[in-house]
Amino acid sequence: MKRLTDAERDAALSTVPQWEYGALRGGVIRRVFVFADFTQAFAFMTQVAFHAEKADHHPEWANVYNRVDITLTTHDADGLSQRDVALAQVIDRIAEGMQRP
Amino acid sequence: MKRLTDAERDAALSTVPQWEYGALRGGVIRRVFVFADFTQAFAFMTQVAFHAEKADHHPEWANVYNRVDITLTTHDADGLSQRDVALAQVIDRIAEGMQRP
């Protein structure tokens, strides 16, 4: 899995505009989701977990009650790869189905 | 829910010796668990999540692949309460049933 070039990255990130790009660790993207309550937040995480396991690409994430803070990067690529962008797209779709505050 | 006194805290923490006490935010306890893989880690989190929701006392936690980093504190008590110790005990029991590396 190859790290995206700057041009590839810009094009890819335009498909997930709610994710924030950070230059740390060669490149990461991050998004914070807030749901109606803990049950909704964990149901979201569970759906993401199944997808991540199937794709063999896992998020770095933290949860406090109704808040889920997700960072994506590709360790093997020393930065951002197409797998991060693909996972971010799936995560966005899953979040759309959950209850917000 | 009342914050534990120093004496109560020492007695309570002796029941969960693998949790590390920290003075920040009025008092927290933290333990890092490492499992065989992501599936085991998330299965552990799912069991903890159901218990936490039932007890209406939720962890602050982060997961990266097979690693789960948990911090417990009681916001309403401005520190550590009996609910944190009770949840830590349950978490320890759940972890015992999971596959380690």
C-alpha cells in the first residue's frame, strides 16, 4: 500500500471534506463524531469495527460517552493511503444512519 | 455519587491492583489491555459497553488494533468514586475471558 502523493491526497480528501488532514506521522486524517448517546456511539463503532476487520484496515479511535474521535493513517505507507480514504468514506456513510444529539 | 476519601481510595484500589491511579482531574484510574487481535479487543469492548450502559457509568477509552486503553473517573464526583472501582472490577473479569497475545 503506497502513500498518496500530494496531488492524489488533495483529490482524495475532496471526497471526505469533513475529515481534517494533519501532517503528523507522515499524514493522518481525523474526524470527531457526536451522537445522541452512548448507545448510538457504540452502535456506530460496532458497524465500523466489522467493516474495518473485513478490510483489514483499522482505525485509531477514542470514545467518551456520545463522542467518537477517529484518526486514520496507514502505518505501512508511513502516511495516508487510499485505504484511509476508502475507510473514511464508509465511516461517513455509517454515521449518516445514526442518531445525532 | 461521592468522591472517595484517601483512605477509601487506598482500600478500593487494592481490589483492582492492575489499575494505575493518577491524581489528574481529581483522581482517575487507568489500565491498558492487550489482546490477541482486533476482534478480541473489540469483543472485549462490546462486553464492557453493555455493562457500562446498564450501570450508567461509561469509560473513557481508546483502541488501536489489539490495544485498549481505559481511563475511569466520575465527573459528578470530581474524582474517583465507588462506581469507578466497581466498573474496573467488572472490566478485569471480562478481560480474563479474552484471548491475549
